[in-house]
Amino acid sequence: MILDKVNCPDDVKGLSFSEMEILADEMRELIIKKVNTIGGHCGPNLGIAEATIALHYVFNSPEDKIVFDVSHQCYPHKFITGRKEGFLKPENYMKYTGYTAPEESEHDIFKVGHTSTSVSLATGLAKARDLKGETGNVIALIGDGSLSGGEAFEGLDNAAVLNSNIIIIVNDNDMSIAPNEGGLYKNLKLLRDTNGQAECNYFKSLGFDYLYIGEGNNVEKLIDGFKKVKDIDHPVVVHIVTEKGKGLKPATEHKEMFHWIMPNTLDENNNLIPMNYSGGEDWYSITKDYILKKAQEDKSVIAINPATPGVFGFNQDFRNKLGKQYIDVGIAEEHAIAFASGLAKGGAKPILNVMSSFIQRTYDQLSQDLCLNNSPITLLIWWGGISSADSTHLCTFDMAMMGNIPNLVYLAPTNKEEYLRMLDWSVNQTEFSTAIRVPSCEFVSTGIADTTDYSEEINKFKMVRQGEKIAVIGLGNFFGLAENVVNEIKAQLGIDATLINPRFITGIDEEMLNNLKLNHDLVITLEDGEINGGFGEKISRYLGNSNLKVLNYGSHKEFTDRIPLAELYKRYRLTPEQIVEDVASCLNLNAII
Amino acid sequence: MILDKVNCPDDVKGLSFSEMEILADEMRELIIKKVNTIGGHCGPNLGIAEATIALHYVFNSPEDKIVFDVSHQCYPHKFITGRKEGFLKPENYMKYTGYTAPEESEHDIFKVGHTSTSVSLATGLAKARDLKGETGNVIALIGDGSLSGGEAFEGLDNAAVLNSNIIIIVNDNDMSIAPNEGGLYKNLKLLRDTNGQAECNYFKSLGFDYLYIGEGNNVEKLIDGFKKVKDIDHPVVVHIVTEKGKGLKPATEHKEMFHWIMPNTLDENNNLIPMNYSGGEDWYSITKDYILKKAQEDKSVIAINPATPGVFGFNQDFRNKLGKQYIDVGIAEEHAIAFASGLAKGGAKPILNVMSSFIQRTYDQLSQDLCLNNSPITLLIWWGGISSADSTHLCTFDMAMMGNIPNLVYLAPTNKEEYLRMLDWSVNQTEFSTAIRVPSCEFVSTGIADTTDYSEEINKFKMVRQGEKIAVIGLGNFFGLAENVVNEIKAQLGIDATLINPRFITGIDEEMLNNLKLNHDLVITLEDGEINGGFGEKISRYLGNSNLKVLNYGSHKEFTDRIPLAELYKRYRLTPEQIVEDVASCLNLNAII
């Protein structure tokens, strides 16, 4: 294998063009095996192999600095920068993250997992170089999909006036995660169609010098182009056209599906294994069924998402059925919120879907565009909860971020019937800016219809079981944990604890809390997210001047990185046993068993 | 006066061109009087008078919907839409807000005060119209300065593919709040220089149809142009060139100074009254002095701000002295954070200045680009605190928003010496992503140098006076209030309370809190910002399982709108008298006097 000879970037510089081509294929083969074994980003990495080789051939990392946007296309870079063992043997597959990680290598400058950041980060590196009188190239590698994010535009607008070396490589594979949306993409197509010659050029309009490389999977052409811009003394965009999923037929045929794949997507011959849909109900299916039905009944209902339909199970069939009542706005979360606010003010009924980790991009839009205007939208937050994810994709912060914004009604359903009722209430009401944290726990159906008019019960908690001494408040995903804790308290301490489903993340039920004071000594809050700034602390504050003690449970203020969920629960004392231990200690109780 | 005839948009439709010109001048005269009396946005409103008249002449508001970006240029619109009385007599000056406000008029669709939102909001209105099968024009009026914000780009990228009527009027006065920065502005200049004819055109590159009106203060030309795009069936940008500050000589000569003016900026002849600099020390002067000195000593120090240098007192003299060590990135807060993170990783020492209300635009950048990477920047948050501001510009939320982001060290100094020490510590250290909430309280100097090494004391509170029974923790701006509360407790209850300066917003001193349990019954926290998700709740949580009671004070979760500070303090029970009343009630104590 050529790969045997490559242990650092310098080793690439000694290869011939044909050896480099073989190297690209070797890396692709290993990437496919790995992501098909443990899951991972597939298409982006297959397409960027040649460009990564060419970058390391022409430039001298780490003196020349390469910043990867989103950084989920850094696998070939990891091969070349001393981390190929993470791809060679299955036992090493988990050794390195799927993103750039400075703790792994001096060739990785930033930890990055959210999109559209590379140009701004690189501009900072370049300006630091200039201030310190140093030299070297600064390179941002950004995909076409990431260009739709506002931060990328802000970065380009500023990079263009840097007046010194910065090289923006636009990796154009004509795909975002899903197909691109937006006017910009017509311009990229025009540029591709004219071999980069069209005068109407987004990058030139921002003031960049511009170089077009149509054959972005041809190492020779890439090296030739990169040599032209090496040590350039002004900002330049190098527009390269690559094939997403290159070298893997199913990946080029199903680009969206192969952006990130699950284990065992392919058989031993790299053919697609047909998916077995269970056909059973889950949080995805009931959401889609609701939206389809509602959209059919009411032409003003519209489902929106920013660039990640797969996260919500919004497959092509679903999108086709919705037609004009479905919009993917691309990677543009800020726009998504303001757009939805405008839709609501115009009398439509927007249902906006965003993954918890990415709603972080919209604090100000939630505050100013949405809640200050009380625009009645339905915002579905997906995947919220403590997880074993990479540190760049944690979904633990949404409640602490959104929960303190005035006017927002943020709901946490605990079962199918409650979720569907909240959803229907939210879509039909016109008073409140509403968000719902779609459950990410096991699917639970009670079989008992929820007929609550939530407008009449804003911030009213639901008393599920009236007990004494100890009240357990289980929010959303953690209602099941609360049930277990109540049972464990009974079993171990012989106490019939009170069980409460708070339903609302953004407010507290003062009346119910006041009543608890009469025959309770302790309140326990359980939330599936960051405890700092979260739901439980509001209850601690409210009860701070009473004799009721409070224990808040949730995740700590930290970025965790691929820690198994069981380990995190233990760390945060989120097992029923640990909680009952804390209860006994807090109330000086002894176990009855 | 022509204005006498104008009470609603229809009245404009009956005016001749020359009457419209007179109307523009009449409105300008009244605007100047008003803003010179109570303060307000001056230059933007003087420049947009003709365009506003032309809009109401050609279009039919509210059937046609006009969305104002930032909306601080809506004064002429308020004249025409039934609110001229707010400008005619000083006693009515406060009657209407300085921004669009749906509660005032059906012609105002959104409450807007942060920039770059109009295109997305308008796209939502247009899409709602289409879904419902309605007709009518949707118009976004956006200034050139606002175009640099990422949300505006995301909006344009999506508006361009709407496939139906949306009209984006770009009001190009060649100024942001301060001079424009960014590559885009070279393109706007090119378009102005070529009478809109240049092929390299930012708006066309995004897919818009494009119309150029060079004489944007000529009602006839404007009306002619607007008529061309009325009822258009596809997205169009109308690029109009206006004069910021038109009709007021000092405003055209000092465009930045006249963006927003204080009362009594002009004499009775509308000449500029020379400013009397006190020359005394204040939070602005000591910050600037520090930055200048440090920048001279260390060429890697760089002061950054996104578009609002005036907020920090960064005048032209200061900027000139810093030279290349100063960058205004324009309205691009997201870029500002990532850029600073890049600078820090490149070994420079960025000091980034942002107003509290606008840091809201950067939650994800603070989390991902900055804190996940532990980039050692110094972020100065200005004007943070409860205020009598308009609901769109509140500065009460920064602590609740930033305080729960992992890794961030957010400091709250209480006096000059402490602030300067924190600033110097932050700039020189390389371990932590640091923010400092620049005090916005009265200037306090103790005369006692602070020599703390804050790296050694992360999250350690400062025990200022050890007392008993009651501990008062006064954060940042509210340390002075804490001193008053301690004195009032002594006077009224005869108790020597403990006084604590926590210094850190982002952590709690568990050791000190544990020690308080020994001889205290109550802890009081005071913070100048939203109590939900804020500093005090973390203490309530930590002490939730102890016998110590806690009272948290701060602002409520609400958007307040121009409420006098004294009234807000009373509402939030933030006077020493109210607090001591609460203390007495909580501890069942009787006043000794």
C-alpha cells in the first residue's frame, strides 16, 4: 500500500501523481469500511481525498494552517497527519474523533463541528500572523453547503478586506447535507457551467481574487492550482468542484443518505442493504403523520427545517407529499427563526424543526425576531438530552439557553398522547411563541388521550400522584426516571412520594409548589440537560426562602466528548439508586431494607 | 404645513411632487427638533424621508407590507401613518417608540431593534401570502450597514428563491453606524460608480432581479422606480442611494456622530455645540487608556468591535492611535467571536468589545468557536444591566445567556482597580476564554491596587466583611447595593451581616458557601440582570439541600419597554428597604427601630 509510506505530510511530498491517486483510493476504501462499521461521515470524506493530498503536497502544515469547516471532511487529513491507525484496524476505530481535534495533532487547529465557521477562524489566524510579523499561508476549506450560513458570509465579507494572505478553498460538490437551497447555489452552478468564467460571481462581488478548478478530484490539476495561490499576498477563493461520495456507487447515487451513514449500511460488496422499516410508531412517525394530516386540512401549515431533514426522518416521500408546504432553508438557522416569525405574522402556521445542538445558533432570533413579537410558531427541538455524542454535537444546552427568554412557552411532553396534544394545541393557537422538546427517550404511549387546553394552563404542572414528604418532578424525557425514583423511594425508604409532570420548561407552578410545603420536606427535580440555568434551578430559587429542601439533577456545565451515556448518568448521579442515596442523606433517613 | 394634510398613507397619494418634497423637509425639521430634545436616531431618519413618502405613494400599506430593518429609520413612516403628533409637541415626544411597534399602528408589522432581520421576516410574510393564495407586495427596507450581518445574507439567499413577489429596498447611504467595513462595500461602491451597471453585482449573484436608483432623495425618481417593481412576480432588489443626515449640515459632515444623538447636540441654529469633555476618569477612559498602553507594549494586542465604536467611546483619535491594532468588523457579531478565537489561537491578544444586547447574536459562536476551543480572548461586555431602554435594546440577558456556557470565565468587577486588574490578567493569560462585564454603575475607585492572580482563584468569591446570620452577595454593578443592604440590615435589624463580592459570574465558591452554613441563616444574592438562569440561582441550587435560606434578586423574565429605572428597581424589590423587609419576613425578625 502507498499508505504504508505515509506517516506525516512530508511523506506525501515524495509521491508521484499516480501514487497519490492510489493513495486516495486506499484511503477511501478504509474510510468506507470504518464508517460502515461504526457509523460516520461518508460522502464528504470520499470526495475530498484528492484535495487533501494536494493541500499537503503544496502547503507545509502546520506552518501553513488549514482550517476545516464543520471538519467532518477531515478523515483523509487524519490519515496523512499521523492518525491512519484510526482507520486500519477496527480496534482503533474509536481512537480519534470524527472532527478536527487539536489534542490529537498539531495539524488540527480548532475543534469544529458546527458549520460555516472556518473563514472567520482562518481570518483570525491570518490577522494574528500579520500582527506578529510572521509568514505562512492560512487556508480555510469550506463546503458549498456551509456557505449558506450567515457566519460564513460575515467571515467572507471580512476576509476579503484582510489585505494579506488568506486562501478560501470552496469545496463545491453541489450538495449540502441534503440538496442545496438558496440563490447562491444558482451562482455556483453558473460558475460550474462557465468553467468559472461568468462575470456574475458571488466571490468576486465580495472582493476576492478567484481561481476555478473544475476537476477537483484530479490531484495534478489541484496541485497546479494550489501552487498558483501559495504565498499569495491577498485574499483569494479557489473554487474546486468535487464529487461527493466518489468511488462508492451507492454514495454517488444517494448523496443525501450517504452524507453520514449508520453501521451496516453496505454489504461486503459495498452494495446498499435495503432498509427494514419496522413500520411501528416512534417519535418521528407520529410527528410526520401529524404534519401531513394537518397540512392537508390547512393550506397555511408549513413544515420548515434548516438543512437536516434526516434528523427528523423527513424523507423524500414526506417532502414530496407536502410540496409547497415544505421548505428546507439550508444551513441558515437564524433565517429559519425569523422566516417562521414572518410566516406566523402573515397568518400561516409554521412548524419549524431544529436539532437541539443547532438551535444554539439562534438565541437572538428567538429573543428579538420571535418572542419579542409573540409570533405564534411551533418550534420542534429534536434530540435534546444528555448524550454520548461528540463534544461538538451535544444536545444538552437547549433548555438552559431557551428557558430564560421572555415570552417563550417551551413544553416538554412525556408520552405520545401528550406530545400530539401539545403539538396540535401549539399549531392552532395564536397567542404564544411555542417550542416543544420532542421526546428523545424510549417511545411511550399511555393510550389515554390528552385533552388539555394548554392556553388555559400555562405553567401549570400536572400532579400525577399525590404522596407525601418527597416530591419528584420529572421533566420531559426524565419523567420515566422520576417514576423509577418514586418506586425506589417506596422500596427503600417506605415513603409514598409525590410524582409530578411539570410539562412546562419555561415556568414554574407556584401554587403547586406552595401546596407542597404543607406536607413535604424535599423536592427533587430531574431534567435531561444542563442543570446550570435550567429548569430545576428556578424551583430552587422559588423555594429558597421556605423550609422545603431541593435537589436538582441534570448534566454539569461541561463539554463531554463521546462518553457512554451510562457513565454520564453515573457521573451526574442520575440513577434511581444514587438519587435515593442522596435523598436519604439529605433527610437523614435510613433504608427500610 | 403640508404635514397638516397628512394623517394616513392615503393622504400622501394626493400630493404633488413638490408638496412631497416640502413634506420631506417639514418632517426633517421636526425630527431634528425632537432628537435634539430627547435624543434619538438622527442621520438615518433624515436620509430616508423621500423614500418613505414614495413608498407610501406607490404602495398601499397595510395591504402591502413594509418591514423596516433595525427600524430606527421609521420616523418618517410614523409621521405618515397617523403618529405625527409624536413629533409636533414636546409633551408628546415620548408617546411613540423610536422603532416600529405593532401595538402603535397596523402599519408596523414587527417590533425590531436589532439589525439584519428584515429580509427573513419579509420572506416569511411573502410565503404566508402565497400559501394562503393572497396578493399584495411585501417590501423589506434594509440599510447598507445591515447587509453585513449574517442573518441578512441568509435571508437574501432564501428570498431569492421565493419565486414570487418580494421587494428588497437597499437604502445605501454608504455608512453603517460607523463607516462600513467589508468586501461587500467595495461592490456597492462599484455599483454606485457605474450607475448600477456593473456586471459584478452582489445581489445578482444571489439571483435577484436588480433596479438601481441613484437619486434616492428624489421623490419623483423613487416613485418612478417603485412603480416599476410594484406587483412584480419575482424577487427584486431596488438599490437606492440616499444621503445620511440629509438637510442638516453637521449631520452630513459628521455622519457617525449623528447616527444617534444626545439631547442638546445642536444649538438653536442647528449648529453643533462643541462637546465639553470632563477629562475625568470613567469606565470608558480607563478602558481606552489601558488598551492604548498595552497595544503599544505588545504588537499582538488588538481591539475589535462589531460596528458600534461609539458605545465604547472608541473615537477617531483612539482608532487612529491603534492603527492596525484596531478592527471594526462591521455588523458581524458572529464573525467577531470566531475571528477573535482565531486571533487567540494564532498567538495574538484580542480585546473584543460588544454591547450586552448584541452579544445575544453569538451564543453558538461563544460555545463552539470560542469556549470549546478554550481560546484565550478578552471579551468586554458593555452596558450590561437593568435599564430603562426600549424593549429591543435591553442589556439584562447577557449573564443568563453566557453564564451557562462551559469553560467561559465571566468576571464582574466592582471598581476601577479590580476591573483594570481583571483586564490585565485576562489579556496576559493563555488558559481561559474570558469575558468581563464592564461596570455600568457609577464610577468607583477604591485607591487600593488589586494584585490578584485570577488564574489561581477561579470561582473564588471575595469575603469583604465577615459578619453573621445574613450574607449579602453583591455581583458586579450591584456590589454598591449590597453595601447599602448590609448597612440597612445593621440599622434596621441590628445584625452585622456578611458582605461578599463574588467576582465570578460563571461559578460558585463552594467552600465559602459551606462556611456560611456555620453561622448564617440566610444568603441574599443581588445581580444586575435577569434572575432566571442567572448567577443567584446557582447558589440557590447549591444550598438547596442545606438549612440556609436563599433570596435571589434580579430582573424578572420579561421584555420591559422604556420603564424608568427607579420603577423597575421597585418592581423587582431591589431597594435596600424592600430587601430588608423581605429579610425580616423570611427570618421572622422585627425591626429594632
